[in-house]
Amino acid sequence: MTDLKEIESRHISVLLDELVDSINITDEKKNIIVDCTLWMWWHASKIIKKMNPWDVFIWFDADIQNLELAKIRLDKINTNNKIEIILINSNFINLKDELEKKWINKITWIYYDLWLSSLHLDEADRWFSFMLNWPLDMRLDKSSWKTAADIINGYTQANLREIFMKYWEEPWSNKISARIVEHRKKEKFKTTTDLSEIIPGWPKTKSRIFQAIRIEVNQELEAIETSLKDAIKLLEKNWKIFVISFHSLEDRITKHIFKKETKDCICTDLICSCGHKKSLKVLTKKPIIPTDEEIKENSRSRSAKARCAEKII
Ligand SMILES: C[S@@+](CC[C@H](N)C(=O)[O-])C[C@H]1O[C@@H](n2cnc3c(N)ncnc32)[C@H](O)[C@@H]1O
């Protein structure tokens, strides 16, 4: 029997009020709101209270286990089944295709609370703790084919170095990728301990290497980039997108995509040949960050940054 109370107590939402307060609901038509990273539905359960009975709320999560738990909790959140809720077990990289399947081509609000849930971080079998001995997997979506072991045992030394540099600018990238290749000539990597043992230095280095592999396994940055671009296209005029990120690269991607969408031309030709039209107004000149109080209550919130923008065409 799933102990929901215990699970709920292990996850605290980040920037909860900031996200919920930024949502405006209209009474004049159907609000179609998308939560791209549902998990513990803390954000969703507050937002649902603001919605009208004729509205639609779409919940994405790549992790089937998280959606199953949300289903159990659904009646409590959606009292009287007042709102149409659509659960989609998919990576948000498939946002456009998944919505098309439901005949939805316009949305009025979309938000992302990137990163993992606290439960993922606590469950080392699926995630990246180097302190426990588990199979090298790290897949968020268990149906995808590439595991951490595939990367560690299969990527070339140059490719390994590239991901360690790209995702964390890890100064030991060269040395660690060489060690990995050396070790696997004798024996394939099977567990988190196998990997942890050959990474020299401090816990910070191990943590960075493990996170870089997790980002690569789940193609996290590509997913964000593709999904944000599609989300902006799907948004109706005057409606908003809100993104909470925890990794500087995620925030940089969000910032760049938003910035690009505030420009009328994005090519370098003397006479514009791209025909790009600005589609967004950025509402957060500086990212929103947690208050000292929130960080005190939940130290995992300390690296959070949120950006919000409004569709203008
Ligand atoms: C930080 S939690 C969300 C917490 C939630 N907003 C709340 O208030 O409780 C992030 C969730 O997003 C999911 N997730 C992460 N990356 C994803 C992706 N690319 N596609 C779909 N879901 C993803 C994870 O499985 C996790 O459940």
C-alpha cells in the first residue's frame, strides 16, 4: 500500500506562491493549462482551485510512477470532478505531438518545474547518488533505451569528456574520461559504486559527473529547448509561460529562447531574410528567486530561478 502522506512529506514545492500568483484565469472562455512536470501536484492542486468547471488541465510526467500516484490523489484535488484533467505519461519534449493527439492546438497557460522530485533524489536506484551501490540506470522514463551503463561502457573517451565539460565544466573531465575507458577495457561498469570508485577527488566532482551522465541519459537540455519552443507557439495571445529551473544551463536555455522571441529579426543579414517576428514580452527582467525564508525551510530550493513571459501575437 502506497503511503501517500509519507511520500508527500518528502517533497516541498519551490516558488509555489510565485507561480500560482502569476496565473490569471479568465471567466470568459475555456482555460487550457499545462503542467509539464506534475509530480507531487503541489503546484497543480493550488492552481486547480482557481479554475472554472469548463476548463482543461493537462498533466505531463515522464515518470509513470508519479502519474499513478497523482491518479490516486485525483479525487481529493479535483473535488466534484469539476475540471477535465488529462494525464499524459510522456517526456515534455513530445508536448506538441501529445496535445495534437488530443486535438489541442492552443493553450492559455503552461509551466515547468524542472529537475527531479525529492523522491527521485532520495531513490538512488533510479538516480545518481554515488553513495549507494545500485545498477547504473538513471532513466526517468523506463521505456527509453539508453541507460547510464550504456553511456559509460559505450561512449568514446572524447564523447565522455564532452558531456562532462558541456554539462558541468568539470575540470577533471579529461582525467576521468581516460580512467573510465581504461577501467572498462578490463571490466564493464555495472553499478554506481563501480563508477564512483574510479572518480578521484571530492564528493563535488563525483556529484557533477553523476549529474552530467543523468542529463545525457535523459537528454534533459534538448527536451527543454524543444518543448519551450513548441510551448511558445502553442500559447494564445496574452497568455503566459513560467519556467522554474535549478541548473544554470536550464536557466540559460530559457533566458535565450525568451530573448530570441522578443526580437523581430534573428538573422545577421543586412536585409532581414529570416522573417522572424517577436512573439513574447519577458515579464521577469531578473529571474525570480526563493526568499531567504523559503531557502531556510527547504535548502533544495536555493538554486531555483524562475522566468515568466507573455505571448504578444
Ligand atoms: C520538481 S518535480 C515537480 C514538482 C511539482 N511541480 C510539485 O509542485 O509537486 C519534477 C517532475 O517532473 C518530471 N520530469 C522531469 N523531467 C521531465 C520531462 N522531460 N518530461 C516530463 N516530466 C519530467 C519528474 O518525473 C518529476 O516528477
